[in-house]
Amino acid sequence: MESKGQIISRYKTYHYIENLDKYVGQEVTLRGWVYHKTGKGKLQFIQLRDGTGIVQCVVFKGNVSEEVFENAKDLTQESSVIIKGTVREDPRSPSGFEIDVTDLKVVQLTRDYPITPKEHGDTFLLEHRHLWLRSSRQHAIMRVRAAVVKAIRDFFDGNGFKLMDSPILTPNACEGTTTLFETQYFDLGKAYLSQSGQLYAEASAMALGRVYTFGPVFRAELSKTRKHLTEFWMVEPEMAYFDLEDDMDLAEDLVEYIVQYVLKTCKKELETLERDTTKLEKVKRPFYRMTYTEAVEWLNKNNIPLIRKVGGKEIEEPFPWGEDFGAVQEEAIMEQFDKPCIIHHYPAKVKAFYMKRDPENPELVLAMDMLAPERGGEIIGGSQREDDYDRLLERIKEENLPIEAFQWYLDLRKYGSVPHSGFGLGIERTVKWITGAKHIREVIPFPRMIYRIVP
């Protein structure tokens, strides 16, 4: 009789390539796809992938039936197969093992697979993204991405945070009215795809203390850089009674945990990506910190200009205090650092309406951005939130935002308001930095950009 709560399922007995070390000398059945195949004479060598790894399967004519051997000879790239055989240790193999095949069943024989072992252009690969995901590089990146997501959830779940989902359809803007995707919401007027789960996370934090929201967000920015997507994923913790210093400390703890977890669990993937892990090993607290003003002084001291376009010409000028940093400035600043740096206390005019003014200097807000080294760019943006009703109302009016749509948000400052802080970490930018990917489109399964919405 089954014990209460016990799950009995056929998949429990399936064998996977990543677990072959448990079955040395035993017969296993692997289900997967042909990644590559070669053969000569009485031997056929099949590189089999099953989503967990790749292993070489050796088909010797003397060990199988004539039909099985002929089927093995006919196999093509990405044909789906079920292979039975004995696990043998082989230090020459990338996986450390080989399979001596005793039986093989063809599930489907693939013809004319479009992505062949040759150079393909970016456009072609993006058009075939649904198949490009099967390549060893993309496979490795996706497994690192999964590890990053697991690390984030483990970190927050293990530190007293509760997951609270924020809605994707919202009645108002969070980060700015010019970068919204809008839709008609029945008879109630316009609704928008969420730019951030933060505002609702603030409400959740007033109920549960420490929360995080984790999901897709949408920005209608007309940007084609290697760091921008129109749909991406963010994790956004929000904490009651946290000030800016607490916020920065938590951000450092989180990023250190993510990187060290990936180093521990994704060694093979990082090897496939040829990632220099010695640089990631340095990502341990404390990180570097500097104020916005110090960063501007550093830029000008090191002759990193602001480039403006005037009359079709590019004009270089010293970087002015009060201007927001772009990729050029961020990457220049990070050239001096071997691990992330937090820049804090930004000018109020370049930051969002909900950020709390610095009580010692109202021109500044208690905001912070975390920049990653190795041209990783901004991976975290956060702040202490404005907790005073009148000041928040004033900022909403200054931004010409609809007060009615934000009334519920203002209510949080009327009923038991407390100091609170939070931040958002972009999953794709973090994975891009950790994997060393050249473009952000590689680190999300199906990228959405201003020029692409398929597949």
C-alpha cells in the first residue's frame, strides 16, 4: 500500500545523462536527440543530448542486431532516439562516460535540420530561436539562467521573505509614461503592461514586512542596444523599516549569493561558455561604493566626456552634474573595479517620483544602482521610498501623473506609513554578465525586441 503523500511515477525510473556517475557498469535507457554523429566500418559514434548533458554512445556492429546498426547509420542531426546501453567510464569523454549501445529505437528521423555545424548569421539564428536553443552554448546559458532564478528564490525564501505576485495589467505608469505598452481594458479605459511590480510590492510589504515579486515586466523603449529587451524578468524585494543602507547591504548579499551559487552548481556550463571564472570568484562582499557626485568627479578627472548630438554632429563636453549615466560612463567607471560597485545618492531630477529625498540635501534622492564589472552594466536599481503623504502627492503632481490612479498608493502613506526600501534586479542583465554573453537576446528563451516578436 502506498504511504500517504508518496508519489509513484514512471518518470522516477528514467535515466539522465547528468546522473550517469550513479550507473557505471549498469545498463541504462536514455531518451534524447542526436547532437552529432560520425561512423566508420563497424562503429557508429552518436553524440546524444537529453537536456541534462551530452554523452557519446558507441554502436559496435557485433553488439547489436543488423537492423539496429543500420538504423544507427541512418541517424541524422536532431533525430529523436531511445538508446539502451551499458555505462562505461572514459576520462577522454567530456562527460566522463560513454555508452556501449545494446539497443536503439528511432522515435523520429529528422530531415534537413536548418541549423548545421557552420556559421549562421544572427538574423537566421533568431528566426530559428525555437531550434537555436538546442545548441550547446544556448543550452548552457539557459541552465545558468535556471540556476540564477533558483538562487534568487532560495535566497529570499531562506531569509524570511514571502513571494507576493504583482499584477501585470496596471492602471498607471511606474517608471515613466513614455515607455508604456497600452491596451483597452473593457469599459474602464486604458490599462498598461507593468513596467515594475514595485508599487504593489510596497503594499504587500506593509502587510507582510518583507516580500518579493518575481515576474515579467515590459518597457516600450526605442532602444536597440545589446542590453535592452522590451520584455524581461525582474525580482523586486520590498522591505518595511529598511533604509538605503539596509537596501544596499541586501543587494550585495543577494548578488554574492547568486554568483557563488552559479559557480558551485554550473561548472560544466561555465566551461562550455569558456567563462573566466576567476573573475566571478572575486564577487564577494563588501562591494565597492561611491556617491553619484564622486562618480561625476571621477569621470571628469579621467576625461570621460558626455557626448551630445547637436545639428547632426557629436559634441563632447565634460560630464555635467545632474545628467544620468549612460553605458559609456558606466562601463568606464567599472574598468577600475573587479567586482560590482554601488553608486548612490543621485540627483532627484533623473530618478523616479517615488524615491525619498535626502533630508540633508533635497537635490538628491536616496537611490542606488549596482553596476557589474566586465561591461555588465546596471543590474540593480533601487531606493528608499518616499513615505510622507504630502511629499509623495507633490511629486505625483510634478510628474503630471493621474492622482486618481495613484490614490491607493498614496493610502499606504496615510495608514501606518513607515520607512521602507526596495530594489529591482534584472534577470537577463545578471545572466548576461555571469555567462559573458555578448548580447542580451542570448539569455532569455524567446527575446522580445523592438524589431522582433517571433518566434
